[in-house]
Amino acid sequence: IGKYQNLWKKIGIAAAVCLGMKYLAPLVIPFLIAGAIVYWCRPLLEALKRRFRFRPALSMAVLLAAAVCALGAVGILVGRNLHIQVQRLCVYWSYPGRAEELLGRCCDEVSGMLRMDNGAVRAFVEEQAACLGIQTWEQILPGVFGSSWQAARGLGSFLAGLFVTGIATILLAADYEKIRGMGQRWSFYEKVSMSLRGISRAVGRYLRAQGIIMGLVMLNCTAGIWLSGAAKSPVLAGVGTGLLDALPIFGTGTVFVPWVLILVFWQKRYRAALVLAATYGICTLIRELLEPRLVGAHLKILPVVVLASVYVGVKVYGAGGIVLGPLSVLVIQELWKRVDIDKKEEMSVTE
């Protein structure tokens, strides 16, 4: 048993981390995020305290307010541009017969490529659209309205979590030294502290790698939209589309795919559609090729392990597994390092 003691410890750590991420993390995530924010901002808080005699809690509150204002301004700009685009689409579709015209063009294009009769293709599409409308009315819409209360509860829970995270960040910044002093009285404080510092560094490298990938995606989206000439504000449209790349459900395809279809079947702007399609393809390649390599290089993890952690994370944790999967690997890796270090120390003492 003693021969495999290290192995059993690592297996137990992996199981505990996975179970904790799945069941315990939703309860303590606000406080973990607050602790990480205070830890990363601690040098700045100390500098402000030495130079301007600002209390850490006050400095932290000002920094949070500035971050909220900056994110709010970006959200307003992106939302305003999105509202303008949606308004233009609504005005276009408000004209009578416009939907039938677009449907006819699509059917003509498909029938031309397949060398089929226009009437047969149009009749088939109209029949399927009618069936889809009936199914939507009978099945999908009741489910949507029935789950509206759950969606409202989820939004309220998310906002409450943000509020708790902000308050916890300010309180932890104010009592950081007291909490640290209380922790130093524990016999295992040093080991826990070293493990937490290692995990924090690993998470910081992971977030830095994701930021680099998102920045490249934003630049690619902005350049592609500018070259296509399909938007009046290519920078704003590119940044907004690039932000969707970080979301597990949406992605850049939610913007580029319908945009390309509209340019092809509606506006007949084939060059712009080709440029946007190529931009979407490059965005996909950036994410698929750089994420395993860049994240693996920053964290010293094999690219295939990063890819496997994302896949297994989605299967185990759901959509949030895109983040929780690699994060679980980081935590397990750091704790395994601590087990190996303790084993080496025990062997050196016995010798």
C-alpha cells in the first residue's frame, strides 16, 4: 500500500477537484473570484496606500467602479450598434412581400445549382416552412414562455452573484492582513499558501493566453469586416463579434453565418460575402489551432491534454466546462506537484 500511496493521493485529489468543481464551486465562486481579484491587485493597493494613504477598501471600491463603468461603456456602444442593425433589419422586413421575395431568390439559387424545377423547390420549402411554423406554435413557444420564470430567476441569481462578488472583494481588501494573520497560525498555512499561489499563477497564465486569442480574433474580425465593406463601423462590429468568440454557446458564427447568407441571397454582394466567410474560417482556425498550443505553452501542458480537458469539461460540467475543464486540470496539476514535493521531503528526511 505504501508503494502506491502517492498514486492514491493523486487519484483522490483528482476526484475531489472534479466533485468540488461540479457541486461546491457554484456556492463559493463569488468569494474565490473576490480573493483572486484582491490577490492580483494587492501590489497596486499597497502602492496607493503608501503614496496617497488610501485605504485598501476605498482603492478597491474605486477600481471596481472604474471597471464597471468601462465595461458598461463598451456594452452600451456594442448594444447601440446592434440595436441599429436590428432596427434596419426590422425596417427592411416590414415591407410587404419582402420575405416571399427573399425565399423565391433562395429557391431559384438552389434550383439552379441542383438543376431542378423552380416550382418544385419552392413548393417543398413552403411546405416545410408551414410545418415548422405549426411545430413552433405548438411546441417551442409554450416551452419558451413556460421557462421564462426560470430565465428570470437565473438572471437574478447571476446579478446577485456579481453583487456579492463586489462586496466580498471590498471586504477582503479591507481585512486582508487580518485574514492572513489568522491563517498563519495554522500549521498547514505554508503548504496551502504555496498551492494557492501556484494555482493563481497558472490561472493568470491561462487568462493571459485566452486574452491573446480573443485579441487576435477581434483583430481578424475587424480587418475582415473592414475589407468587406459590409458595415459602417468595422471596429465596433469587429470588437463586438470578437467578444462573442469567448462565449461557450454563441461564437462568431452567430454573426457571420446569417450575415453571409444575407449578403449572398439578399444583397447579391458576393465579394463581401466571400471575405466574411473567409474571416469566419480564420477565426475558427485561430481558436482551434492556437488555444491548445498557446494555453499549453503558457501552462506547460500538452496541447492534446488542453483539448481533452475542454471536451471532458463540457461533458461533465455542461457549457461552463469550457472554462471549468482546463481550470480543473490546472488545480489538479498544482496539487499533484505539492504531493510530489512532500514525497521528496519525506524521503530526504528518512535518508
